[in-house]
Amino acid sequence: KPIKNPIIDDDENDENKDAPSENVKAKEVTVQEFDNITKRLDSMESSVGFVLTKV
């Protein structure tokens, strides 16, 4: 059997249990923010889209 490194085991047991949940929350927020930005851009296209295209 491979010898387990106690430091690595501690990281896996403590930090990495919290990290995935934090990453999932961050991804969810990012998706929501991206969705909101996309909706804003879609609603703005008719009025200022042509300006952004020229620039």
C-alpha cells in the first residue's frame, strides 16, 4: 500500500471539501451574471448596437 502523506490527507479532508462547493457557487453566480449581461446587451442592441459595431 502507498504511504499516505498526512499533509495531503489533511488538505483533502479539510480544504478540498469546502473548495468544490465554493467553486460551484461561483460558477452559478457567474452563469447568472453572464445571463443578465447577455439580456441587457440584447435589449440594448436596437438602440446602441450600431454604435458598438462602428467602434
